[in-house]
Amino acid sequence: MASDPHTHAAHGHDDHHDDGGMHGTLRDYVTGFLLAALLTAIPFWLVMGDVLGSKTATAGLVLAFAVVQIVVHMVYFLHMNSRAEGGWTILALIFTVIILVIVMAGSLWVMHNMNANMMPMPGNMTAP
């Protein structure tokens, strides 16, 4: 039995499903892609070209670029801002960051204390 397309619309159903969320434009996606590519290429160049000369400075700069790239992905691809879902996505992100900082800081603290308080192995106890 063939269904009449007009009856489907007459019952309050339509083929356009909008979830009410924000969707980016093509320009937003292209901008996000170009920024993400640039934020990947610059650290790659810094590491491969040994531009800064210091491994510590290079690592710090690569981490800074990583943080900026996370923000670019959240804004341009995940559409996270203070208006999305009444601000709940930002609140969830803040909670996640706080938990992540607590876990990472606690892990580093435990590992540092274990390293500092372990009994050192004598150098002459190697296998023959």
C-alpha cells in the first residue's frame, strides 16, 4: 500500500529534523580546518627543524599549541560555547578539566614521592 506524502505532513510530521542545536557554516568548518592544520604544522616544524634549540622550550611550545588546538576543535567543530545547551556543555567541560587536573597532579605527586622514597639499588648487584 503506497503512502500519500501529504498524509505524512498532515499528521504533524515533516522530513526536516532539527535538534535545535547550533550547526556551523561551511566557512566555520573551513576556518577550523585551516587553523587545526596550521596548529599541527607549526609544532611539527619546530620539532623537526630544531628551531628553538632547547628541548624544554620546544616541548612547552608544543604543549601550548596543543591547548590552543583543543580550543579550536571545541569552538569550530563541537560548537561549544556559553550559549550551547544553556551553558551546560561549558559547565561539563570545566568539571572535566578540574577532575583531570586533580588526577594528573595526584598521579605526578605519588610518582615523585615513590621515586624519592624508594630504596636505591646498589650498582654492583647486576647480573653476570
